[in-house]
Amino acid sequence: METSSNQKTTSAFVHLSTLTQYFIPFGNYIFPIIIWGASKKDSEYIDHHGKQAINFQLSLLLYSLILCLIAIPIFIVTIFKNMPINAIIHDDDFIIENFHLEHITGMVIIGITAAVLFFTLKVAEFFLIIYASIKAANGELYKYPLTINFLKTPKKEENKAEISEENESSINHQSESETV
């Protein structure tokens, strides 16, 4: 797929615009959608990268929600395990009964595990966004790993990406055999 430098720059900017989440709430959805929406009809290349960036952000949102849906109930159950329910319901004074350190240990382990998983997810997100923007700027199609395709890419684009990867690997294989 022959791409112009403007298409490469726009595609790289679509990926980089997801980093606005650190400055503007929901910027990782708003800005890629605006850039992609304005340019998707001009180029299949921009359309592909826009869909990939948005799909990746939506996938990360889903993974984060699943992590919260698992961690928060376990955290709440661990905290309220030793509190009398009647005191909580009737807004009475309550005393934590049978308080043992092993209950705190479970809570701490769950909290640390959730924090480490979330931190790992965010670090991986940052580096994958940078990597995708470099690929886009170099004129290569890129697909984020572990991404759910909420916005479907046409099959012909996926085939083109696979064909170009196969061609690159066969060219590399031929050049290696020629040097030997």
C-alpha cells in the first residue's frame, strides 16, 4: 500500500493522541475519534490505524473494568468480613470482632496484585502506543496485541498486512540465503 507522508503523519498522530488521557479525561477516546473521523474517508491506511487505536483503547477499558469487577468485591468482602451486618444496616456503632492480621494480609495481597496488574497494563499501553506510532510513521500496518476488534477492519486490509509481512519475510530469507 503506497502511502503519502501526510497519511503516515496523520496515522502516527492518531496513535499518539491516545496519550492525551494523561492530561484530559477521556482524551484517549475523543481525540483519536476526531482525527480518525476527519481523515478515514481519505485513506484506507488512516482508517486502519484509527480503528486499531480505538479498538486498543476500548479493549484496555474492558480489561480495566474486568480487573475492577474482580478486585473491588473481594476487597469489600475482606474489609467487612468481621463487621456485624446489623450495625452497618441500622447505622449503629459497631465493633470489629475477631480482628486478625491474616485478614489484612489477604486484603493487602489483593490490593497489591490489582495495583501491579493495572500498572503493568498502563506501562504496556504506553510503550505499545509509541511502537504503533513509529510503525505508522514508517508506513507499516500495525495491529495491537490482545485487542478486541470492536470496529471491524475489512478483510482485504488484513490480507494486505499478512501478504506484506510474508513478502518481507521471504525477501529477508532470500537475502540471507544469497549472502551464504
